[in-house]
Amino acid sequence: MRRKKGARMDRDNEQIDGACHCGRARFHVRLTNGLHTARRCTCSFCRMRGAIAVSAELDGITITAGADVLSLYQFNTMSARHCFCSNCGIYTHHQRRSNPNQYGVNVACLEGISSFDFDEVPVHDGVNHQVPREKPRG
């Protein structure tokens, strides 16, 4: 669903429903700071999928249907947890590596939102992302 020319999306929208392409996986999300957290990432996986993500706290997503069709993909450090629909293949959300207390949510899965609605999207340097290391004890 494309927005009419000149219409503005509500970037302050904090709660919204979402779904994968086939609609089997459905969810409700409470966003952290609305759509203002929109970003792209340069890591190998994000580069290939091309999605724009927004943030939600770990308790901010409720899977309302299709939890059984969501599959998990992990790679490299195995710290990020990427979820996608095993039926249609669409990435819905992921537990972030850069902030494991948050999810990144695919804006294209959000009701009435398109990645083409964003004029400019900041790019997060996921290639050079450093994982904080624990400080040595003693």
C-alpha cells in the first residue's frame, strides 16, 4: 500500500501491527521512539536483504499468529538472531547484535508502511561493529 503523494507517514507512531508477505507470521510491536530509529546496516546479511529496520525493546513484540512458521538464522558471532517466515522467506525482525536488549523490525512488514516512504535513512556500520568485551577481573 503506497502512501498518496504528499501524504506524510506518522514517524511518532509507537504501536503498529505487522506481518510477513504471506501473512502467516503476524505480530504487534511497540516501537522505541516510533519510526525515528529507521536505519540500514552494512553487515553482509543486511546488505544482501536490503531492509530498513526500526527498534523495539525485547518485550515490545508480541507474535499474534504463526510463531511456528518463524525460523531463526544466525551467523558469524551468533549473537544476532534473525527471524524470517519459513513459508514466504520474508525477514520480520531480529535481536540486534549492537544492542541485544532490542529488536530491529523490518519496516516493510509494518501495516501501511513501505521502505519507499523514507526519503533518507541513516546507515549503521555493521561491517566494523565492535562487540563490547567484558573487562578483565582483578
